[in-house]
Amino acid sequence: MRTTTIRPRRRAARLSALVGTALSLAALALAACADRSSTAPLPAERALQPSAPSAQRGALSGIDCGCSKTGPYVAPKAGKAIAVDSTGASPNGVYKVTATPIGTTINLRITKGTTDIAQYTVPLNAKWGFSPDDQRFVYHYTLGTAPSTTQNIFLYNLAKSVSTPVWQTAVATAPSRIVFSPNGRYLLHALTSSANYTTFSVVDALSGVVRYQSAFAFTVPAGTAKDTVGMATWGFSPDAQDRTFAWAFITGSNSAQWNAVNLTEPQSSALVFSEASVTPGTWSFSPCGDMLGVVRQTSASFVSVRVIQTRDGVEPHTGATYNGTTATVRTSTTDHIGQVNGVDQSAITANTASGPCIVVPQLSALTLTPTSLQGGADCTGKVTLTSAAPSGGTVVTLKSSNTAVATVPASITVPMGSTTASFTIHTNAVSTANTVTITGTATVAKSAALAVNPPPPAVRAISINPSTGLGFGDQLLGTTSGAKPVTLTNSGNTALAISDISTSADFGKSTDCPLAPTPFAVGATCTAYVTFSPSAAGARSGTLVVTSDATASPQSIPLSGNGITPFVSASVVPGSIGFGTLYLGTTTSGRIVKVTSNGNMPLVITAVTLGGTNPWDFGVWDDGCSGATLAPNTSCTFAVTFEPLAAGTRTATVTIAHNAPGSPSSVALSGAGVKPPGGYIP
């Protein structure tokens, strides 16, 4: 079994061996950087007893169940530096990066086969590489002039977005380490932010979420070399998910600090092991990564062996103490077994990693609709689980950060077979704007912000359409136009009172608008109908006035029209008709006479008659005018024929009697009669 040993100084030889381990890890360090801007200051690690189970921890995952690996416990697996091979290819050949210097920059072109995936422009001092599984890409570079330089780091999840990094930081330059976990799930960024003080972040390379952050002060014993970031030993669990991160550092001549975190948990519950030690010891992971084995030399002839669950820090058994100086742990199909000098001693606890996985739904999202409202209104919340709720449902506890403003039920149950459930958030009236955080918890916590606002300032406004006024055109004196509508709308946010709607001068109105004390509701519309009755000829003007309790009251629009004097006018076309010479006993075709009403009042035609010298030689046919009343700009017609009764010139007059000045109008008629050849008259 491979283990990593930390022995706080009892003899110089032991300490030198420990530091030698740390130096071997320093080779993984890349360009120096620091991370002061990306996180808030973090406290040094505290010496703790093994963690108790947390009520907020997640469901059993694939490394706590369904794993049948057995054999010796293994040392924490070191991370892997960001990498490309000599051709620019990613570790498994999925991608290739081509670097082309252009002036003071480098163009990085990533291809997948023959397809361009992404291009990035970076400074000449940049370094770059892929994750062990090829799917993440990192580049980092230094900007500025010493001593005020910054290290800039960009992490892309190529399977998610090639244009937007999932995580980035810009920090003051310091000795640092940038490495991926063995399977590429996490990115470790550690740096010595000041003398003998290290800060680090472990970032989920898929989502960019910082899964764990910490800081610690370390000691480098006199006469020994120094690891650039102070981690005497560190690494990840051997499972495919790289779930557990472990690190240790020297705190004094006879002491060291050991820590392990479950990276699938929230930071508040992720620390599963944290222990100060003054005795030599080793630690290692079970082949499935579900257990952390800790071996301590408790005396010159005895060693203790403990196993701790990496999921929650629970120690399922108090461990064992063996007579000897070297102890290890291995996993069989049934047990975790302590060994001394390679010989099995006793089963420390049962091996349950091969058991079936129990999928417990977790809360994946909490959403609010709407996310902003006026105090006193209700909001709908919705919780969503990672998988369907089992028999009996899944309870999601709820909490409001300010119950004086917004209240929620204590919990909501997602029914069996469903992944969602809704609940109501009640809010109270407020005088100032408030932001309330609504939190739901089902294994993990999710939150959403609700903006609760005071009532908006009262807006008292009436909109009038048309706002530019009404024009009525020409209107006869003594008559009234048709009504034209004016629409009023309460465009404010409070009910109004309309006290009066009035018109002036030659204009009248009727309305269906509510007058005080009847309120004019918010958003309501009503109509005023305006008419024009000119009292004199010429241009006439007036005003429609709306008086209310609106801010802009009184409001008005201009009214206009033109009064015209009534008159009747008639025209007759043609004024005369000559039929020429016609044989006696024959008749011409009809010639049309058109009478037109040219005034602004109706033309009343009483009769169309024939008179004059020879009225019997002429005839009126198809008379559409006698007794007709013609509206302005309309016409009527009749036809006139000629049938000479005697030889020689024949004349007559058509007379049109009407109510227009100049009545009657007349049309002169003329023609000549001749005997036909041979003297025969039909």
C-alpha cells in the first residue's frame, strides 16, 4: 500500500523526509499568481475533531455505493498540470491548439479534427493547456509592471461554452499552483499570498462554482527547503469523480494539520476531516474513495488505525490499535481490514461501498413569479428536485429572510412521482423597498430574491384623444353637424373625479363619462360627443374643457369649423338646342338637358314645360326633373325631341321652374320643316 506520511519533527531526519515530500510536489507549480480579488479573506484552518454527520449533506453518490473495488488503500492522487503535447494536442487527442504570435500577442486556435472550435488572443507570456479529460481549457498570463503585476486565469468548459469562461480571476502575482484533479473535474488554484500564508480555491471545472476555499499559515523548519505553497502533502480521492480533496501542512516543529473536504457538499458542510497532530502518521484512501484511513504511531510499539467516511466525516468504528510500528489498511469485499507488516489483523468496519445506490432527490432550483411586486400582493414560489420524489414525497423546508415583509409556509411537500411543487409567498405593505431572500432546503439549499416595493407615487392623469383637437369643416348656418367622439382615458394609477366637461361658442357636447361623485377608474375610458352649430358665417372656434382632480386639470383641446350661408343655385345645360332641318312627318332622337344643383341647399324643381311659338312641334320625354329635389352637387335630366308639323322655321322654349334665384330657367329650341321629295308626307 502507498501512503503519504507526515511526521511532525521529533528528529531532524524525520522532518527532512517530510519536507522532501513537499519539494517533490513543488514541481507541479506553474507561473506564480495570487488570488486576493476572487474571494473574501479566509481564516486559517482550525484544529477539529472528526466531523459529525451533517443534516444538510446530500444523498449517497456513486462513490458511496455501487463500487466493488478492493485492495490496499492508496495515497491521495496528485493533481495534473494543464497540458498539451509537443504538437499542441490535448492529453487524449480530442482537441489541438495552434499558437500563432501576432505582434505583442498570441492567437490560440483550438480545433477538433478539422473544425475550428474557438480562438483566444493572449499576451506573449501566457501559458495554456487542457484538463486530463480534454474537456476543459485554461490559459493564464501576467499583466502589469513589477512589483504591481497581476496574474489572470481563465477556465473554459469546452462542452458548455467556448466563448464565456466558467471561472476567471485576476490576482496579485505570487507563487502559485494551477492543476486539475486527476480526472479533470476540479481545478486547484493555490498561492502563497504572503510569507508562509497560503490561500486556495477548488473550482468545479464543469460549472465554475468554487466548491471550497480556505487559507492557512504554515511553518518551514529551519534548515529545510520550502514548498512554494506550503502544502506538505495533498491530493484527491481515487474515484472517477475526484470527490475528496485532502491536504496537510506543518504548523510547528512538532505539529501538523490534516484536512479533507467532500467537494460535492456546500462549503459550510464540506469539511469532513480536520485534525491537528503531534504524532507521526500516514493517510490514504480506500480504492473506492469512500473511506479515509488515518494511521498514527501512538507509542514506540503501538499504532492506531482509523477509517473515516469521506462523505460526511463519520467514523463508523472507533478504530483499532496494533502492536507494531507499521500499519496499513486494505478493503475486502466485506470489510476494511487493518494490517501490520502486511498481515491482516482485524476488521475495523464493514465495507458497504458495493451496496445499491439510494437516490435521494435534492433541491435543484427555487424560482419566484414574479420576482418583484408591490407590498401586499402575493407571489408564487416553485421548487424543483433533481429527480422524482419517492413514496411519501420529499419535504422542502422554506425560510424567509424577513418575515415582517414576506412570509412563507414552514415547508412544502413535493408529491411522490413529481419533481416540482408550488407555494404562496404573502407580502405586507411597505413604505420602503425591501429585498427578501426566500430559501428552500432539501439536502441542499437554494435561494431566490424577491423585491417588495412600496406603492408607486400617485399619478393622476387623463389622456384625451385626439389631443390636437377636432375640425368640423363647413357647416350651414342654422344646422348642426354630426357628433364627433373625443375619448378620455384614466392613464394614471389612481381613480379620478371628473367634475365637468364643457364646450364653448358654437359647439355642443354630450357624454357618457362619469361625473363626480362617480369615480373614473384607473384604465377606464369614456367618450364626449362634440357637435358644431355655427351661429355666423366664417371660421368659428371653441374649446372642449375637461375639469377633474387630475394633476394637469383643466385640460382642453381646440375645436374649429366654418359657418356658411345657405343658398340655392341651378344650372341648365345646354341653354339652347338646334335640331336643323327635318322632313315633315319625321321625329328626331331625344336631346338631353341636364339640370344641376350648385348651391349648398336643396334645389326643388316644380315643373318642366314647353312654351313659345310652336310648342307642339317639340316634345319632352324621360323627364327626371319635374317634382325632383336635388341635393347640392347632384343633377337630373330630361330629353327633348323635334317633329315639325309645317314647313319653315319652328321654335319653342323649355321652361324649368325651381326655387333658385333666376327661376324659371329656360332652354331655347329651334328647327325647320321641309316637305319630302314627291310631296308625300307620312
